[in-house]
Amino acid sequence: MTTSSVTLPTQARRRPQSRRSLRQWLRKYLPSYLFILPALGLYAILVVYSFLSTIYFSMTDWDGAQPVKRFIGLENYQHLFQDQLMWLSLTHNLIWIAVGTLTPVVIGLVLATLVWSGVRGRIVFRTIFFMPVVLSTVVVGMIWAWIYHPMFGPINLILRAVGLESVARGWLGDLTWALYALLLAALWAYFGFCFVILLAALQNVDMELHDAAKIDGANAWRRFINVTVPQLRPVLTMLLAYTLVGGFNVFDIVYIMTKGGPANATEVLSTYTYTMAFKQNQVGYGAALTMIITVLSLAASFLFITFRERNEPEIQ
């Protein structure tokens, strides 16, 4: 008997088996993929296609209206790195990140720990602290624009009442303080989110470790630093990464309250992108700015999370 006469029956037996396994696989997984398909299609259209289109637009000279998009390669990126206003906007983003990344998380952690420790009126405090998060950004902007009003805003009225009239000013019109005034409004609107997330995470803290540390003589501060905080590490990493990305993408609170003014004192990358793309009709240049924001956000998040994962020990 030849080799071919042995191989052919073997292959003939394998084909029905492969067909049966294919039918079994389809019967098992096809319904799941059919359920995923609509969401995957939306993601492909709204995210993947938009992202690829933005990359293409960033290499064109297009005003957003003309049917012809003139391909110019990397000229937008070359011009971008020579744009002084872009660097000013990036500096404001970095200030926003330096102040606005850690501050709301620290405030939320302190308040969550105090409420978690058993203070009376827990539900009341939780509601009060989370209320700013529920408000839309437009409402937050209107509230703080009223607070900062140079004539009848509460801040200036209090300063004048206590004899500090020289300190009172038009906070949103001051070149030095306008950006920090916006930061304060943004922190007020965001710290409640960090508070609620951390309060939920604190419910999973192992109290046996707390009791053991207390027996060993550790005071409340040592128990908080060495027992509580390490167990919150994954949640803190998530919040810090989320806030870090938000520092590069911040737009709404700035646009509502100052639109990047006065004299570009609060201009950030997102508002500058909006101005160039939709007011100056330089859609190609605006797309290049968008790609810079995307790259910075992804790189900063990746480096931060990688650094945290490598330098923090695993909780046993």
C-alpha cells in the first residue's frame, strides 16, 4: 500500500471533524459576536474613522468648506513647533496639570477618609460634596463667573468688608490670576468625583490590617499612610491618570468663562485648537493641534501608569 493511499482516507476523516468543530464554534460564539457587532461598528465609525481622518486632515491645507483638500505633508507640524501661541497654550496646560492633577485627588482622599471614619451626617456630607459634579459645566461657569464678578462678586465684597480692598480685582480679567481662578472653579467641580470613588474604595480596606497596626502601636497617621493608602493604590492610579488626561483635554470650563482671554492668559491647547479650526478656518492646522493633544495625553498616561506599576509593590 502506498503512502498516498493511506493519507487520502486520513484527510477525508479530518474534513468532517473540522467542519463539525467549525459548526460548534459558530454555534457557541456567533451570537456573542452578533451582539458585539453594532457597538463595534459604531466604534469603528465614530472613533477609528474619525481618528484616521484627523491624521489625514492634519497633513492638508483645508478651510473646512472647500471640496479640495491640498496635501502639504508635515508643514502644519513644522509650523506648529514654531508657533509661540501654541507653546504658551501648552505651558498653561502644564500648569493646569501640575495644580489640577494631584489637588482634587488629595482633597477627595482626605474628605473620604474623614467621612469613612464614622463622622455623623455621612449621607449629608456625601450629597454636599458630590453636588458640584452633578451640575453641568455651563452652570459651574456661570456660578463662578458671578463669584468672581469685580463689582458685586462675593469674593471682592468680602475682601472689601475686611479692609483688603487693594487685593480685590477682576479675577477673570487679571493676566496673572485668571488661569488660577479657572483652576479653582474646576477643582470645586471635580473633587466630589474623586471623593465618591475613594469613599467606595475605602469600603474594601482590610480592617484586620488596621487592627494589627493599632496593636503594634501605630498612630492614626501611620495607619493611614502605611495601611490605607497602599490598599487604595489601583484606585488612586486610575484617578490620577484620568485627571492627567483631563489636564491636556480641558476645554469647556475655560471656553465658558474666559474663551482663552484676557490676551491669551488662559489659552489652552483645546481652546486654541477650536479657535484655529472653527474661527480662523484652518482645519488642517487645528487637526495637527488635535494630534499633538492626543499624543501628549497617551504618552503621559502610559508613562505615569508604567512608572506606578513598576515602583509600587504588589499588595499581598
